[in-house]
Amino acid sequence: MVDSQDNADGSGTPPSSPLSSLPPSPPSPSPGVKAYQLLKHEIALRRDFISFIDHLFNSKRIAALLGAGLSVPSGIPTFRLDPTKLASEHSMDEENAPVSWQFWADRRRNALEAKPNLAHFALAELAKKKDFLAISQNIDGLCERAGHPSNSLVRFHGCMFHLKCHNALTIHMSVNTKDPIVPALAIKQQEGVNNEIRYDELPICKAPHCRELLRPDVVFYGEAPAEKAVHAADAWYSKDGVDLMLVIGTTAVVRPACDYIDKAMEGGAKVAIINLAARGSGAGEEADGEAAVNAQFAAKADWYFQGDVAAILPALLREVVGSLEDTEEEELAFV
Ligand SMILES: [Zn+2]
């Protein structure tokens, strides 16, 4: 609570203070006005919660687009990559692979050390209670570890714990959750890039007669999402309409994953955004293309719940998924 003695007109500031040369701030609302504004905000929020829960209850088919913000409460940072070195088609070239693999080894370790949060568990439970499809842009495996059924989870950008080889004739797929994945990659990247690591010390495909370099089966810049993921999402959408679209922890501007929001809306779905960023943040004259698109999208949503997704999502879904107190992480099982 702001102290009501804290006058905004600067009357408590000595004349010699350098602050006295600043133009006076606009007067703060009185405590009574502030309390009224707070109450109005709380009533609006409660009304939003009630109308959302009512719609959730009556929704037969629910889709969700999941982004990096879902895993931020688990300690997985959101960041943009340097696509030329770390996540492009050339990142696994002989020259770039030692640096690129150090980056991926570090991300894998970070994800393995993290735990699924209550939002991951809430979504996993929702999948057991409703006809629900989650289209995930995350590659950290936390939905899987929260027990999300594999038939209602589409990994649009792949998974860091799936590996594939760069073989021109065929693709060998494998699952690997070892850390370090090879002895040379035991070093942590925050200690700096190790330029001593050689190409032949990196993870190598063990399929008979292959010996090609392995890479994480994730969608690099310039690559299309896995056909399997697109087919699974399209098949689910083609069955019937969508009643509710949840957009969780994502700016919803990365195509083609965000096209599934438009598809749901065309079919009459109501849209709820749950995100740490405030509605309309990044909008305005200064906004770059991405922020402007995001702000336009947010303006069209039926609900916008701002805050920590690990706190908000379980509360929003509670009427359907129940209490999550007894949920436990599942064994690593990446199907
Ligand atoms: Zn191979």
C-alpha cells in the first residue's frame, strides 16, 4: 500500500534538493480513488475468471498453443538464438558443430535439472479429462515429464532428447537423456566456449555402418516443422470444431504453429491468453513488427490473464482438473 503521506506535489522535498528542479508530477489519485480502482480491477478479474470457467466447463474440444513462457517458472530461460551458429542448417557443419553442440548440451542439462511446474501438470490432467490437444513449441520435455499423454501433445519444434543423424541416405532416430551426452560435452557453457573440442568427440550415430554426427531433433531456423507433428495437429482439427483455444506463455507470432489459433477462431473458438507480459505490451508507435502483431492478436482475445502461468493456469483449470497437490513427476519417457 502506498503511504498516503507521500505527497506527489513535492511539498515534503526541501527546496535545496535537486529534485525541486524537476517539473511537478501529476497528482496521485487519493487513497479513496485508488481503493475504488483496485476494487474495480478485482471485480473485472473475478468476472473474467467466472466467465472463463463457465466456458471451460461447457467446452467439448480444447486446443492449446504452448510457448517458452510455460517453462520459465521451471527455470528454463527464454532467449533468442544466434541462428547462424547454433540452430541453422549449417550449425552442424564440421566447423560449427563443436560450438553448437556445447550450446545444445547446456540446454539439455538445464532442462534435465528443471522440474515440471504446476502449469505442466494442470495441462496433463486436462488432457485426461477433455478432448484436448496441446501444440507445444517447447523442446524441453517438461510436458512429458508431467505425464502429458503423448496422443494429445504435438511437439511442433521437436524435442532436445530425440537425436537424429545427418545421414544423406536415411534418418536414424534415437532417444537420449544422458548428461553429459559424451565426455567432451561435460563442460558447462557459462564457463565459456571450449575451442579445444574436436568434431570426432561429438555425439556420433551408432547405427550399423553409419558413424554420422547426431543432432538434436529440433526444428532449426529455416526448417519446416516435422511432418508427423503437422499431420497430428491437422487430423485433430479436422475431426470437429474447437470450443476453446488456450494460448500459454507465447507471443503467438511464430508461424505456422500460431495458424492453429486462427483455425480455432474461424471455427468459433473463444480464446484465452495466459502470459507473463501485460496485454498490449510492446504495442504503440515504437513497436516492431512482431510486437505489433502480438498486440493486435491480444486485443482480439476473449480473456487475457497476466501473470505467472504456474499460478494462474492451475487456478483457471481447477474446476476441471481438481487439486494438483498429489501430482508427481513421471519417469523420463519420450515416445
Ligand atoms: Zn545414422
